[in-house]
Amino acid sequence: MKTIYHANASRGGSHHGWLKSRHTFSFADYYDPKRVGFGALRVINDDHVDGGTGFGDHSHANMEIISIPLSGKLRHGDSMGNHSVIESGEIQVMSAGTGIVHSEMNGDDEKPVKFLQIWVVPNKLDVKPRYQQQCLRDLLKRNQFNQVLSPSPEDAGVWIYQNAWFSIGEFDKGVTTTYSLRSPLNGVYVFVISGSVVINGQRLDGRDGLGITDSKNFTMDVIENAQVLLMDVPMNF
């Protein structure tokens, strides 16, 4: 097993008054040649957007864009005619394909919205853009990793154009669990949303990340109640 540890405090960041963002990987004005993604995983942005503000219309192409709200309301609009609000317990994905224009605004005039935006490089270019949103509450069973994203429309959760699987789990202190990677070509990036866990002797606290390669599985010990996101992605990028 090979691992690479990214401490919360080591992340890049930007502060635009209305937006406070932390970047696990190089993004916008933050660039670190040692942190340009993890395989097909290109972006993990941890965004805090003040009430009544947000990202106006902007464009993307040939990228799988996943948004996971942590608190508050995220209001979405796009050039395909989709208009919706997503909240904690839901997940949203856009396959930007040939090109899409969208906006991400705080759906509340006062309370901030906090969400993770994640970009994955697709394995199929110039597809027809698509949008998907799903409530995850019925999928999330406590003390286990629950699949919320996959390459197949037939599987649980949302799907994208890539051999990637995302799982989320909420765990009680003292739980030990093992995760098996879905493909021998993949690595897995562990992002601790909250709490504390130990993997392969490495302690991970809230917003810490750990990339794992050259392993079929890993075991995680929960030392404080934790919420953990796994991103199981191809490494040949």
C-alpha cells in the first residue's frame, strides 16, 4: 500500500468576501505541482458561500462535476433548463460534455451554504450534457460505506462517465471497517468531512485527505464519530 497524506491546513484557499474556499488540489490561483489531482480526480473544493450570493452563470466542458451540500441550500440553474435546490443528504452531478452554462447560488438570503464540489475527468468526451440530482437519505446506512455514485445508471446513487465509485459513511467511535477497491486500476482518495479516523497508522481529522494506491483494500478505525467520503477512481491519467 502506498499513501499520500494531505492535512487540512495544507490545502490552498481563496477568500472573496462572499466566498471562502479551500482547495485540496491545484485550482484557480492556487497551484502546487505536487497536488494536481489524484488519478481521474481533479478537484475537491470545500466552499462556503454567504447568504444571497453565489456563482453566476459560467461554463464548463468535458468534465464530470459533482456537488455534495453539507449544510444550507444550494440553488442550481443551467442552460438545459434545470432549476433546483439541493440540500444536505442529496447529491448532484453534471456531465458537462460538449458544454454547459450553469449557476450555483445560495438558496437562502441569510444563512451560508457549505458544499463540496468535485471534478472528475470523464472517460468519454463531447457527450450530450446531462444533469442528475438524487436524495441519498434512503441509501445512507450508519457505520458502513454507502455507494452514492458509480459508472452505471442501474446502480445505487448517481452516475458519471468514468469508472469511479463514490461512497459516504457516518460512523460511531470505535467502529472498524474495511473497504475493497472496485478495480485493480483504481486508487481511492479518503476525505474526512468531520471526526477522526486512522488508516494504515495515519490519523485523519476533519477535512484531512489520504490517497491510497497499490492496494486491494484498506481498514479504517474510527476514533471519534466521523463522516467520511471515499472517491475510488482510475489512476492512469
